Amino acid sequence: MPLSNSTISKVPPLLAMAMRPLPLLPLQPPLALLLDSVRRRHPGIFERLGAHAGKRFGLRPTDLPFAFVLEPRLVRPRVLAVRHLPADLDVRVSGPLAGLVGLVSGELDGDALFFSRDLHVEGDIEALLALRNAIDDAQIDLVGEALSGLGPFKIPAERFVQNWLRPAAWN
Amino acid sequence: MELICPAGTPAALRVAVEAGADAVYCGFRDETNARNFPGLNFSREELRTAIAFAHSRKVKVLVAVNTFARAGALEIWHRAIDDAVDAGADALILADLGLLDYAARRHSGQRLHLSVQAAAANADAIRFYVETFGVRRVVLPRVLSITEIAAVIRDVACETEVFVFGGLCVMAEGRCSLSSYATGQSPNMQGVCSPASHVKYQESDGRLVSRLGDFTINVFGKDEAAAYPTLCKGRFSTTFGTGYTFEEPVSLDAATMLPGLRAAGVTALKIEGRQRSRAYIEGVVRAFRRTLTALDAGEPVERADLSAMTEGQTTTVGAYRKTWR
């Protein structure tokens, strides 16, 4: 539970509720493309992950009705959208979508999100730190890469998303 | 005064340079430095590239080889010193007497800084390092008041560097065995305090329980900011009651102390946090660069609110202004 002074944006509950009945299967192709793009552009991630690349990470945006399982293996890495995180994960991370995206994009500090109780972590903390540090060094433009298929709409869409992701206190 | 900034990765180093660092400190990806965290630090090649980048921006790179060498494995530390010199490091940050001796003999002329891990807190101790190994700068332990720092500076013939922001060790650094007691690993030998491999977090009904090895370090209520699972900032039940036995989860923020530190003759100001993200480094370095610029211009020093970045979301000026509690 985040502290009352949390500034992290949340997905509006009505929007999250509207997403609940949607099938997850259509998410898989764009997720696979995104992960493949990250793997090709940022191979240094795997070197920093070392032995932890074989671990399974559960990522649960607390303001969305689904979660992700990340397997950041060097060969055939995988990310799956799931309704509920399975029990046999090495690491579980949960927090608002904007917090998780901000972490990957380097806009937010993971320790600060942990201190403010916006970010919740359980499991293999060593693997989690390795992933966090590897991603922070990679300087992944997650929003840009995720929206790259929008063609001429990419720039306005990116502007909209970045504005929403920005912590409330910055607006 | 110089601004000395942390970097745990090449990307963080570039951010620190862009944000206004005069020098950046970093270490190799092994047990030779006191931030040996998973996924962190520099390969030999990364260090070489990072130094070239920093030098192109007139920024120095200081390489920490500041753990104490393990018996029977000296070559790991010797190689770290040799490789850092070879990569063009502007200074080595060392703590171990044997390594200081090795560096002074093997690389005469290489600038040496004494790490905070050496816990040299008085003029006699500092003079020994300066006269014996040619140490040019000492990083002072975080246990001295500004008055005491001024007294030390008057009596030594080397530069001084002090911490102004970040995690706050409350023990005599390089001597603390709390992490070893709980986990068998310490910042002094393995380069890691409260290693992540021994940390467990569990959350239920809004309560966050943090554990280190076999010890419960803290139980945070739903309205409490969380903190690192270090024994020195744990909340324990003792015969005196339940509370923070050694120190509360707070971080150092000495921005308001900068005029006093400058008057004391301090050469350089250090920001802690090689294990932190690019976001932390950019925010903190930019804030301190602004403060230093204002100080140099004779303008009032205003403290930026960086509490959201800090452990427990609370800050202190630490030992710089000692008061009774």
C-alpha cells in the first residue's frame, strides 16, 4: 500500500474495469516484438544479469487487471500476459503501471519507489537487483519502442503517455 | 569545492557527467569495491570507455578499490589497481594498508585517495597515510562535526572530501561487523552490506516485514516509509523497549551545511549512491550543482527537497551538527 503522499499516476479505475473482460491473447504478438527489440538493441542486459537471466520474474501492475511473467533468457526470452501470477516465480514485483514503466525508462528510482511503498517486492532480491541494474544501464526507451508501430501517430501518442507517466508533483 | 558523484553503471556515469559532476567515482564488477551488488559496476572495457567520455567533458574518474584484500587472493586486488591505472583513472580510492603500499610502489605518481573505509578520523592517522604512501586526499568518516573537520584540516597537508548526501553509515566504517554477524558478508571484505542474497521482504495486510538472514530487521506499518534491511537501522525489542536501537532509517542531506564546510576548508563534497538509479543520480547531482553555483555566487543556499529519494523519506545533517537526544 503506497503512502498517502505518493505522486505516482494510476490507471483510472473505470478504464481498468473496462479492460477486465478483454482477451489477453492479442497482447502476445506486440509483447514478443517489444522484447525482441529490447534484446537486439540492448544485449548488455544479459551480461549484467549473469546467472539471473534464467530466473522468472512476475510483474504485476496494481492498477491493471492483468500481469506479466518475464523470462529474460539470452536465447528465446519470453514475456507472457497472465490474469494472475503463477506461484512458481523467483521474483514478484508489483506497483502502479506508471511506476513500473518509469523504472524501466529511467525516469524513476526503484529504491525511492520502495521507500514510498509504491513498489512491492518479494522473492529473490539478488535477481531483482540484477534486473533493475541491468535495465537502468540499458537506457531503454520503453514507451518509444512500444509505440513504434503507430507510424505518424507515434509522436503524439508518446507525448500523451509521457505526460501521464510523469509523477503528479511534476505537473 | 568539487562535486564528487557516484556511478554504478556506464549509463549512470554519463548522467552524472551531464548533470554537473566535477568527478565521478566507480568500481569494478567484483569484490574489490564496497558496492559489489548484482548487476552493478564496470567491466575493464566499460571503465576505459567511461574514462574517455568523462575526460572529453573535463570530468575526472576516481576508481574505488576500497575493500580489504582477502588472504591468499591478493592478485585480484592488485589486478584491479593495475587495470584502473592502465585505464587512465585520475585517482584510486583505497583503504587497505597493503594495497596502498602496492599502489604507491608499483604506480608512483598515481594520485591516491584514502577511502572512508579506512576510518581515518584524526590528524595523526591521516598524516601517517600522507607521509607513508603519498595520499593526496582523505575521505573523512561520517562521524565528525564541522568544528572537528576544521581542526583536522588545520593539522594535515592533504585535501579532504566529505559526504554530503545519501546513505548514512552510523558505525566506524571499515570496522563494522554487523552485516558479517548476520550474513557472513560485509562491505569491508566482500563489498556488500546486508547482501541481497540474504534479504527477504514479506507484505500482508499493509504491513511490510524485512528480514536479513535469521533476523527480523523491521516491521513497517501501512503508513510508514520503508527502509533498507540493515541491522544498524533496525527496530528491535530490547529490555529498554521497542525502537531503533542504533539509528533511525534516515539519509544524510548536508546541503545547508555547505557554507560551513567551505569555511572549514573542505576540498570536495561526495554524494553516496553507486547502487542507485540514473534517476537518483540526475536529481541529486543537479540539485547539489545548483546549490554550489548559488554558494559560489554569494547567493543564499537553499536546500532542494530530495526526501523522496531517501531511506525512510527522512533526512538528517548527521554528525555535522551534533546534538544530544
